[in-house]
Amino acid sequence: MPVEEEYASSANRLKKVVEAPVQVAVIVPRPYVYTHLPDPHMAHATMMGGPIAGGIAGIIDARVRKVQAPHLARLNEMLDPATWAPLIVEQLTAKLPESPLADRAQIVAYPDAGLARGAVSAVDTPVLALFVHVRLDPGHTSLEIRGIARMANGKAALAPPAKDKFDYAQVLTYRIDSGLRGSVAERAAHWSSLSPEHARRIVTEGLHSLTDMLAYDLGQKPRKGRQPGRQVAVDASYAVVETTRGDRSWLRARNGQLFSVTTSSLD
């Protein structure tokens, strides 16, 4: 699991008016495609059943990961991640002028956070870091293009400080469901059996949507907690439809995160 995911938490609104030029660091680190089993399952098993139960959970995790490995390797090979960062830079260049960042964004792509940290300016310069990954959800029923955005002064945006150190934080998820409900192996095989063209098209559409969502969200005050309206299950929480774009609905989760799903999947 990418280290950035360890610090993916609830969203907060853009806390202040941004008047200085902003450095936007687009980072597409390895692994490009990944999955994980939720750690709370392991923790819960250990808490309820002691070391033996925890050990059993670990064995199950290892077996599932063994099933996942060839499918993840296949996806990593065929998705052509070298094209992602240039596409994101192009899209953000066009869309961020419509956001509260106006036309002051200086957008640069980096292959990892270390190179980005070495390149950003002094500590008083606002930096918006956007980490992009493709993720198979733990049940392998959906493929997700995820963007983890964090804004702070200087290198703080590229490090894991306390959440309240960020002037803006968000997790954006574009989700495509397979509709399959078979075994983990069957669900994982569905994604790795896609043609390279089809898989790349999904990711390209997801990256376009992520940049739309980021430009939109920078101008919003995320609603947190239970909101009026139909409650839609998303991950381990609930969300409401905040807006629709074409055949997709954007869901605002109770922790403020933003999800893009097909509207038909909500029926």
C-alpha cells in the first residue's frame, strides 16, 4: 500500500484565500496499481480472539495476496502510467484557473515525493500535492482511480504532518464497478483480463474526472456528517449525491471525501 494512503483521512475545506503563486506537485508513485485488505479486520480478530485469531487472519491475508499478485502485475504492465502525469498536468492547467487558485498555479509532475520535496520552494510558498494511484478495492469488485490532495506551505504538503497542518486535504475517488460477485480470484481476473486499450481508457476517463473533482472541490465547503437526502453506502460509511456530471454522480461522504460513481449503480 502506498505510504500516502496511510495519511488519507477526512476532508477539510480550503482554509484561507490563496493569493500567492501555488506550486502544484503531481506525483504518480509506484506501485501504480495496488490493493490492500483492511487492517481493521486483522486488529479486530486479534482483539477478539487473541494471537491465535490474529495469526489466522494473517494466513488468510497472505493467501488472498497470493491470488492477487499476478493480476496486479498484469494491470501494472498494461496501464501505461508514463502517460498519466502529462495528462493530469494538461487537465489541471486548463481547469484550475476556474478554481480559487485562479491562474496562479505552477504545475509540475514528479515520479515520487522525494524528488518533489527536493524541488519545492521555500517554506512560505503554498504547495498543493496530488498523489495519484489506481486501486482495486479490497473485495476486487471495483477499480478506483484515486487522488490524495494536500495543501500546505512548502515541504509540509509532501510529508505526513498532523491533519490540522494542511490548509486543504481531500481524497477523490473515481470508481468503476464490475458487477461481479464471485470469488476473489474471479473478481481479480476480470480486471486483469481487460484489453490494454479498455483498461487505459478507464484510467484516462478517471483522470479527467479527478481533475474535474479537484477544481470543483477547491471551491466548495465539504459537508460533513449525516446530510439530508438518500443515504448511499460507500466504503464503510454513507454519502449523499452532491451533483451529477453526465452519467455519473458525485457523492459526498460523511467524512467529506468525494466519490464519482455511475448513476445507474445507485438504482
